[in-house]
Amino acid sequence: MKLPLGYAYSAMYAGIRAAEKDDLALIVSGLPATAAAVFTQNRVQAAPVKLSRRHLKASRGLVGALLINAGNANCATRTGDAVALATVRAAAKMLRLPPAQVLPASTGVIGVELDPDKIVDALPRLVGGLSAERFDDAARAIMTTDLVPKTAFAEARLRRGTVRVAGMTKGSGMIHPRMATTLGFVLTDAVIPAAQLRAMLKRGVERSYNRISVDGDTSTNDTLVLLANGASGVRPDAKEMARVEATITGVMESLARQIARDGEGARKLITITVSGAAGDTAAERMARAIANSPLVKTAVAGSDPNWGRILSAAGNAGVAFDPAKTDVYMQGVAVCKGGLAAPFSEQDLKHKLDAAECEIRLVVRGKGKGKAHFWTCDFTEGYIRINASYRT
């Protein structure tokens, strides 16, 4: 898959994390790109989040570069604001950009001071290593507890030419966003006006990053940035803009699913679908409640078709529905009909639940048209092991 035109990438080890693997990444647009972004709704917000918000406002939504570090969240520290500003200013000077056109992002441990010199001293080599071919290097550099890099690519062939979309993201734990999750960067070479780009991101994030959960915790650093630099020279017409939006949303959905699949300690990806609710919002709340239930997630981990936990979790969502008109399916097998046990082979279904992917479907029979999907993962002893020793 060909990458969007007009972007260059770089990555290197700057000594931020103890393990000697790349922990600093840079994404540069040859032309300042129109940008839209969403950030954490946690009231505790990292310095890069606060600075990125200010820069987007000051630059009126134009971004020339993204500077990302892993291994330290630059959050809840005495020097966080000063570190974020100093590193961004240094990067802007080297790239000959206004500081407001550089957005910082950080991920890693909270509450540990970040030495700005590690980033500033690395910048000459980082900038010198910029290449249109180093997308994958940057995707690996932003990882923390992720087991694999997470990337997605797509293109849309339009009347005036082809536009391309590429995305990278990281996230494995502290995943329960209501805006984005951890760090995500989606790039396109289409010409898209700022107002339309913001609307695309707002709608797309609701169908993707806002529909995943690993552990019910929202990070202090969650950042999702969408850039459109127009390097393709292709401006979609009014009808084509919907196709471009669908392409961008598809990339974001793929990235979101990859995060859920790679949840800390996870062995299984769980896809939850709710239909027949009073409305889409009600369906989403029911699906989210099922996804966040430790009892559901541990049952899936043990390949236990315990449908009562699914029905109970939906009942805790705070929305009205009739359990007596509710059916539950696991791996396509009806396990509950009208709120009561349905006949099924426990042994056969347990075998099906041993698969790497699990599908849970809850259907409310009636006149309701609401529907939603949600992605999560099983909850295993591996999650506890990872997070019990995260700082040490």
C-alpha cells in the first residue's frame, strides 16, 4: 500500500526509556497540514495535551510536525509544561516552523520527571533521519506495552485522482476512551477544508476509538490527530467527500480493533454488537457496559458461555429495555432467548470460544432501531502481571 504523499518520518533511541529501543518519533508534513484533534477527557491532563490544545488554537489548525516520545508521559511532574515547550521550540527551530505548528505527544509512566535534554540533544539526528520510507519505524517507536505496532492503510480513487490514508496508533492498557485513546496519528494527502476535517474526525472517532475498552481506564495523555496536507492535489467534490470520510473512518476502525486485540495480557478480541435498543445511544451504552464487565471478560478468557453475565451487564447500563424480549448469542449460537436459557451444547460452544476472536450479540426484539458495535478483549492474569510491575 502506498503512503500518503508529502510526509516524512523518523525514529531513534533517545534514552528516555531504560530498554534500548526507539523511543522518539517525528512526523513532518512538507506543507503545513490542516489538522483536527481530540484529546483525553480525564481531568488530569499531561503537559503535551495542554500544549497541543493551545498550539492548535494559535496556529488556527495548521500543523507541520508531530513530536512523539514513549517511555515517559510527561504528566504530573514539576517541570512538565516547561519540558513540552522547550522540546517543541527546539524541534520547530530545526524544522524552520512556527512553534505553534509543532504538536507534542507523550506516552509512558506518569509522575516521573522527563529530561528535556534527551529529546533536544537527539533532534539533529532525528531530523537528519527523516524519510518518506520510515513510517513503520515511527510506528514502532511510539509503542509502550504494545506487543506489536499498529498501522492501517487505505485509498480512495476519485474523479480527479487517488487520495491515500495511513494511520499509526499505540495502546494496550489504560484504554477506555471517550474521545480517542492513547496516541493515534492519521494522515491523508487529500485537500480537505478545516471545518470538514473536524467534522470527519468527530464522527469517525465515535465509530472507532470511542468504541473500545481494555480495562475501563482513560489515560491522561490520550491524543488523536488527523492531518490533511493536500499533497495529492486532489480536492474531493461534495459527493466524493463522503467516500473520503468513509476511508478515513475505516482506517480509524482498523486501528481501534488492533488496540483491543493487543490489550495487555489479552488472548482474545471480543466484538460486541447490540441491536433493537431504543436508540443508537442506548445501544452504545449497553455495549459499553458489556465490554467493561470484568465478569464477562474473564468468562471469555475461560471460554465459559456464561450468558447471564452478559445480560446482567446490559441491565447495568442505565437504559430501559425488556429482558423478557432480549436474546443473547455467543459465536453465533443462541444462549439466551427472551431472557431465559436457550438449549445449546456447552461443550461445542466452549470449543468455539477457544478461538482468538469472540462475537457477542445482544438483540432486543421489538420496535427499537438502535444499534452499536464495541470492541474489547478478554481479561487474564497477564493483565495483572503487566500492571503490577509497570514502574519497576
